Amino acid sequence: MSRHAGISSDIAKGTSGDALIDDEVVERAGNAARDLYRRGKEQAVAMEKGFEGVVKDRPVQSILVAAGLGVLIGMFLSRR
């Protein structure tokens, strides 16, 4: 089980009734948010490097795909 798995239940307990959310719950939620942000950033950087490699390996194909997507998006938006 993840170390952050109990956060939502802790928050629910802390906000129901007259109990307040304690500092430990807030700290755990902050740590969970930081971990998610860090992992998402790492994945985005890895994807960016992968895209750069494809563009460098196949520049003409990359330009044609981007142009094609631009035309399709333009056609879609102009029909509205």
C-alpha cells in the first residue's frame, strides 16, 4: 500500500465534525503532491527527449505530420 493511501480518509475524518486537520495530515498531503509533481515532471522530460530524437531522425516526416495536424485542427475549428 502506498504511504499516501490514507491521506483522503485522514482528510475526510479531519473535516467531518469538529475535529481539525492536524499538521501531520497536511504534511503528508504536501509530500504526496510534491511526489506526484516530481514524477510527472520526470515523465514529461523523458517524453520530450523522445520527441526530440524522432524529430532529429526524421525532420521532413515531422514537419509533414505537424502541418497535417494543423490543417485538421484548422478545419475542425472553422466548422464551429
